[in-house]
Amino acid sequence: MGKVLPLLMLLLFWFLVAAAAAAEGPRANKSSSLGGLFWATGKDEGELLAMAESVEEPSAVVDDKTDEFDGGFSSLESMLQWAIGHSDPEKLKEKAEDAHRLSESELKKRQLEIKELMEKLKMPSDAELMKIAIADLKNSSVSLEDRQRALDELLFLVEPIDNANDLDKLGGLVIVIRELDNSETGIRTTAAWIIGKACQNNALVQNQVLSHGALAKLMKMVNSSFTEEAVKALYAISALIRNNENGQKMFYTEGGNIMLEDIMRNSSIDIRLRKKAAFLVADLADYQIQHADNSILHYLSNRIVLKAVVDLILIPDLDLQEKALLAVRSLLQLSSTDASDFRDFCSLDQILERMRENLVKLMMEEDLRDYASEIESLRKEVLIIFHRKLEKAAWAPT
Ligand SMILES: *[C@@H]1O[C@H](CO)[C@@H](O)[C@H](O)[C@H]1NC(C)=O
Ligand SMILES: *[C@@H]1O[C@H](CO)[C@@H](O)[C@H](O)[C@H]1NC(C)=O
Ligand SMILES: *[C@@H]1O[C@H](CO)[C@@H](O)[C@H](O)[C@H]1NC(C)=O
Ligand SMILES: *[C@@H]1O[C@H](CO)[C@@H](O)[C@H](O)[C@H]1NC(C)=O
């Protein structure tokens, strides 16, 4: 049952390739149609199934550089792109040889066969696919492999907002949250990832997840010695409390600010986690800038937090430095932070000056010049905001 999603994607892929090839006519160069796709011949149902299995499964160890945005299919087109990206290019190339031998009528016939095959298999709805995956997760005798597969399928299915909204109704949210306690790190990791995806810009799901009590579990997972698990847990937390005041209050109550401090200050922690922590600080500060009168202001104004963020500016990783600068820029704009803390406790002036010296060197390197210049403008902007805040403080009645 768990194999149904990759199979369907492969069929879809097949069908569209066939349609494009047929439309081009017999003399067209088939191997260059649809941007380098290949048409394969002579597949029966069994072979299709085998191919479906050779399509790579999405896995929890996928690089998550962009995981604030990636994964899931918002449209048929993106599903097709995924199928293309995850097919074995060698296998496709082999089949391309056969492509040239097909006449137009043979292509038409093939297209018809695929249509019939798809009708026979009856493409189920997303809700039906979700129900199947959820039933697998509920079944305690299902193998670990099938459990992982069911979660991988949910990971893609919850991307469209309507599906994410259905997850709780179908009983899926409770089941996925339960998997956060699974003894396998891979299962826990994927479960956290699903929660993050489903919560993304979705207040309804955020509140459902919060009311099911998942925040504390996710915060424990950030302590995991498995980096991927910690990274996905922090990603899920960010998505869960973003623009959600209730969630942010719970986060601080659970010691979220201390958690962020610990991550940012500890140089033996994976750099991806430290980037995510800096990113979350900026995001939380931005929320406070926009909602100046809320009651959660003081957590980020703590000078230990400020120093933890400012110190990240000197770590030699441009991406991390950029995120740290963005966080400092936001923190400087909070009325609850103290300009003198930045000056005296964090030595922000000296740190920004040392950063300038490093950036000047990097700007002489051909391949880094543009990025380094971009960060230098951000650095200047932070410096200006900092000095403005100092002046303002000097004039303010004490
Ligand atoms: C067909 O396309 C392939 C790959 O783009 C190219 O190498 C080949 O020369 C083309 N053949 C013809 C007949 O245009
Ligand atoms: C639970 O999974 C086992 C093993 O895959 C299967 O044999 C059984 O039919 C499933 N039970 C239900 C209720 O789906
Ligand atoms: C994470 O670990 C730290 C120290 O290793 C501990 O102080 C903290 O309470 C732990 N956090 C959670 C949420 O378990
Ligand atoms: C820093 O992180 C490492 C690895 O996660 C952990 O073992 C260590 O206790 C942490 N150090 C401090 C001072 O929290």
C-alpha cells in the first residue's frame, strides 16, 4: 500500500512524456523533447512497478538548506519535476535508444495503453492517500520500513494547505506527533519534518499542534545527538511559533530563549543548527517589532542572548554571519534592548570593525566578491542603526 504514491508519480511522468513525444511528430528528436526527457518502450505493469521502486524515496537526510520552503508538491507540475529529478538518469538513457524506433502510431498506441493502465489503477485522491498512510502508522504490526514510507508520503501530501488542514480531521496529526516518541531517530526526524511542513504559514495547524502538546517534545528533540533530528526539530519549532503569539509564549515558558542561547554559544554544535537559531531569533524579534505592545518583550533583551547573537558575527561562515547580522539588526530595533549592552557587554563596535576587515579581504576574492559586498552593506546598515540607538539613549532621560 505504501508504494502507491511513487507508482502514481511515475505513471504521471510516463503519460506526460508520451503526450509530448506524440505531439512533436515522428521526425522530431525525441531525446531532446521536454528538456532532455527520454521516452521508453515496452513496459508492462510489472516493469512499471519495478521502475517505481527505483525512483528514489524522499528521505530525512536530504540536505535541508532550503527546508523552510522545500518538499511536497503544490501542483502536478512540481510532482512531475520531482519524478524527473529522482529517476535514475542511466536507466532513462538506456531506454532512449528505443525511442528512435517508435513510429507515430506506435506512440499513440502506447499513450492509450498508459491511459488505460491509469484508469485501471484509479488514481486515488490526496485524502485517500493520506488515509492509507495514516492507517499504516496506526497499525502497530507494520514494519519499520513501511512506517518510514508512510511518513515520507505524508511529508509530501501535507504540503498543499488543504491537505495540511485535513490532517487533524483524518486523525493524522495525533499519530504523527506520537511518532516523535518512536525509538528510531529516522522516524522521529521525519515526523518533526511533517509537523514543520504542515504548520508553515498555517495558523490553524499551528494551533492544533500546540494544543496536542507537541512543542515540548520538539524542544527535547533539539537536544538530540543526531544532528539531522535536532535540525528538523528546530525547523518544526520555527514553523510552529512563527507569527503565533500563543506559541511564542509557550516557547519562552519552556525555556526557549535559553535553548537558543545554548545553541548559539556552543561552538561544538552543528553550524546548521546555529544558523537556524540565529534565524529564529531574528524572526521572533521581527514579530516583536511589529507587535510592540505585547507582553513577551523581555526574553530577547537579555544581554546573554544579545552577546550570543553578536558573537556569531565573527564565525567564518558568510551565511551564518549574514543571519547573525539580520538578527542583530532586528534586536537593535527593539525598544526593550539596551544600546549600552550592545556597546559594553557585547563590544559590538569592535566586532563590526573586525568583520569589516575580514570582508575587505574576502572582497578581493573573485568568487566571493558579490556576496561579501552584500554583507558589507548589511554590516554598514547595522552600524548606523546601532549608532542611532546610542545617540537616542544618550538624549533620553535616565
Ligand atoms: C538529438 O538531440 C541530442 C541531444 O540533445 C543530440 O545529441 C543529437 O545530435 C540530436 N539528433 C538530431 C538528429 O538532431
Ligand atoms: C497491519 O499490518 C500488517 C503487516 O503489514 C498486515 O498484515 C495487517 O493486515 C495490517 N492490519 C490492518 C488492520 O491493516
Ligand atoms: C537540553 O540539554 C540541556 C543541557 O544539556 C538541558 O539543560 C536542557 O534542559 C535540555 N532541554 C530539554 C528541553 O530537554
Ligand atoms: C555543547 O554541545 C555539545 C554537543 O552537543 C555538548 O556535549 C556540550 O555539553 C555542550 N556544551 C555546553 C557548554 O553546553
